[in-house]
Amino acid sequence: MPLANREDRTTVASGRGSADSVLFGAMDPVAGTAEHRGPVEVRARAPGKIILTGEHAVVHGSAAVAAAIDLYTNSSLLLRPAGPGEGGGAGSSAVELDLRDSGLTFSWPCSRLRGALGEEISANPGAPAPCSPDQLAAIARLLQDQDIPEAKIWLSAGLSAFLFLYTSILGCRPGKAVVSSDLPMGAGLGSSAAFCVSMSGALLTAAGAVSVGAHRGAEGWEVLEKGALELVNQWAFQGEKIIHGKPSGIDNSVSTFGKMIKFKKGELTNLESRNPVKMLITDTRVGRNTKALVAGVSERASRHPDAMASVFHAVNTISEELSSIVELVAEDEIAITSKEDKLAELMEMNQGLLQCMGVSHSSIETVLRTTLKYSLVSKLTGAGGGGCVLTLIPTLSSNIVLEKVTRELESHGYRCFKVEVGGRGLQVFRG
């Protein structure tokens, strides 16, 4: 979906990008050629995301607000020299992927990749392009060589995205990627997008295809320049399409650029949160069928068009008002409390409207009741029907209250994460 790209706008990656606008020069002769090179090591991390307001209604034309959170997926990449004995086998003549959280490692000999992909291997990091049907079929054959546990067969889509991104950006250069994540998978926090963004960032940095901006954090993490981030975003979107089919592009955009964004009818506007916003995320561990939930809202809208139009209009108003509030500067405790009270009220209203849409769940209602006992406001985030719930943590809230509510929520078998909202997007570390 082509979008406006102004100073305060960001584009949802959805197609081919121009190499001229993102490359900072000729390919690095150390990182960008396929032979006679020493090891190159890069790390990249990309955040997950939450939907603050507007889920479901956004499909029907309302505005929604999403934000990055400080839970990350980390991808490290060690490229090895391409030696003369690159005929097959594992180790230095292979492409390896270590999924640290799953305890699984996969390996493809470079000779096997060349044999399977043939002409489909054409490393061109500056020109993101969709995975062709022939590429996808070849990658599926490569996955047949791997021993993927039946209980984790869902990993196949992520493995396919990895192989596509790796070979498209680096060709068949031997290397090992290691991935770990703070994000629960399948909980609506953008774990697949964070994987695609962090992996694309690591691959493109190793290829010498992106330049780093001036900012370097205390721990050595660097932020890429805007044009480089656009390139990462476009590649990550191609990976997301392999995993999800027809993603909106919102998850990878938030993970790439960070901060907060308002999106409406395909257009994204960057928001600057002027004060820290902290949330408690509760993962109910209840799986949900996003497609069925989205369809259910559409069916309800077709049965009650006028009533649901009013619901969607109300959600749009909430998202627009929340967008304005987060950009206000609160300079003292009274102003901060007033600002947070307004945010809490908008979240509470949005949750009520989500219940009207029919996407709540008994587990979500348990979280709402539990947090309300401590005078805290919560709402579901994402598709609903289970998944995750957000609870606003007021600045002046005591740690004792937070510990108590967390313990009570965890007693139901839920997982809790305290996060800061609206932080940085993709960062890289070159060791």
C-alpha cells in the first residue's frame, strides 16, 4: 500500500524500494563480496508492539494507535569466510540458524542451497522484492531436509522467511544466525515482525547495505539512518508476507521505526510521547483465531450496520483524542496525573466498545476485574479472544500495588511483563 512519506509520516513497507535512496555508497568490499573475507559479526534487536486503541475498528476505517515496547527479539549473525572447500556439510560451509528459545538448530550446506535455489539466488540487498512462487517452492523443499518437531511445525513459516531473507540479501555466504526473544509467540505482541526486522537489520548491516546514524547508545547499540530503516522495513515486510500471507505492514513498521504511530486508512503518522508511559502486559496464554475474530466483527457490523457504525465512530474519536494527549507535555505531578487519568479513561471506553464488538473473553474479563480491585484500568490489545491485556501503570503508583496485582494475575497462570511504551525501534551492534 503506497503511503505518504512526509517528515512526520512513515511508510508501511509494501513493495520494491529504490536502492539509490537507501544505499550509502558502493557495497563494502569486506562485507559485500562473496569470497576471501574474514568473519563478520553483527547483532540487531527489534521491539515488539502493542495496540493502544483502535483494534478491529481500524479495519472499518477508524484510526488506531500502536506503539513499540521494550521487549526485544535479538538476532546475531556471524559470517564466515567462503573457503575453497565449500562443497557441503555443516559448519563453516553452511548457513545455520540457532533458535535459542526453542532449543533447535537448523543447517543448510551452501551447496544444497545453490542446488535447490539455482537462479533464484541473486543477492541484491538494495532492491527488496517479493518471494516468487518458484523461490517459495524451492524453500519448501529445503525445509523437508530438516527435522522439525511435529509440535513445532508452525516454525516452518519463520524458517521460510529466514531462508528467503538470508539468500536474497547475502546469497550463499556461509554464516550462523542466533535468535532469542523476550516476546511470547502468537500473543499479539508482534513477535514475527520483530524477528523479520531484527534479522533483516543484521543481514543488511553485514552486507554493508545500510549506514548507521550518529546516535550510539551507552551499551554500543546504534540507530540506523532513516533511509536505511526504510530498506530494513521493506525487507521485513517481505518476510512477514511469507509468514502471514497478507499482513498490514503495521507490525514491522512499528518494530523498525519504534515510538508510537497513528494509522488510519493506510496512512501512518508518527507520534512523540512527551512523558514516559508504562504498562503491565498480561499474557493470558489463551490462543485465539485472529481471522475468525475479525470476521465475527464484520458479520456483526453487517447485521447491525447503524449501531456498529456508531461503535466504530466512537473508537475513531478515542484514537484521535489519545493521539493528541500522548503528545502533550506534563511538567509536574498534577499535570502527569491528569494526563494519565485521561489515558486511562480512553482505554476503559475502548475496552467497553471492544466488548460491544464481541471480542472479549473470560480470561480478559478476569484480568479486568483483578486490576480494577487495585484501581488500575486495563484493556485487551490486538485481536482479543484471549491473548494479551494492557494495564496502565500510573507514575505515582507504588511498587507494592504493582507487585500485588502481578502476583494475583500470575496465580491464574498468566504471564506478566512490565514495559515502557513508545521507545526505540531497530538498533544494531557491530562487534
